[in-house]
Amino acid sequence: MSMKNISTEMYIKVPFYDLDPMNVVWHGNYIKYLEESRCDMLSKIGYTYTDMMNEGIAYPIATMDLKFVKSAKFLQELKVVTTLVEYEPALIIKYSIYDKISNELIFKAKSMQICVDLKTGESLYSAPKKFVEKLEKYE
């Protein structure tokens, strides 16, 4: 279901252990940054992965599109903007990672997550009522 977009921001300082042999962020670590930003957004909305599990559901990733624009470097401060675009029949989230100071785009992505009943493994195409209530109240 379409709705008003909900956007949140968080910041990451690139740690040494995220670098590859070329001294830039290894490409797989951007997905970790997306997960951190997704958890941050859900926390700000007030409906976390723990809340989902308590309701017997999960939202595993079904698809992810990634666009690498520039390489992030050691100690670079990154701004991660996470935008929830849809929540039914699936969560559609867009991400943009910028240099915190110059605001230059470094990376962008989009993920789709399907709601799944943890007991049956079946896909659910409507969001849990508590989640929808939190989304409607979010400002």
C-alpha cells in the first residue's frame, strides 16, 4: 500500500575493518550499512524486528538493487537516508548514502521485503495491524 514516505537519517563513520585491500569500503559492507539504517528506521517508527518476532512474523529480504556510485574511505562520515515507500503487499525501502560533509552521493539501493508467518512459512500480503498503526502515527 502506498503512503506518505517515511524518511530517517543516521550516520556511520567508516571503520578500518570495513575496508578491502584497496583501502575503500568492501562492497558487501554497504549491505550491512543498509541493515543498520533499516533497524534504525524501524526503531524510530516504534516497530522493531523484536516486535515482529513477538507477533510471529518476519520480513526477510526478497530482492535488493544496489548502485555503487563512489567508494567510501576509512574514517569518512556517511549520512544514510532510509525511506519507506510502501508497506503492502511488501516493504519497499529506498536508501541513499552520502558523504556527511559534501553531501555527495556514494551509494543507493532499494530493497523489497515480504512479510512471512514464522509458524507456517507462508507469505502474508498485508502488514500487521500494530505496524500499520505505528506507521500512521509516525511524524
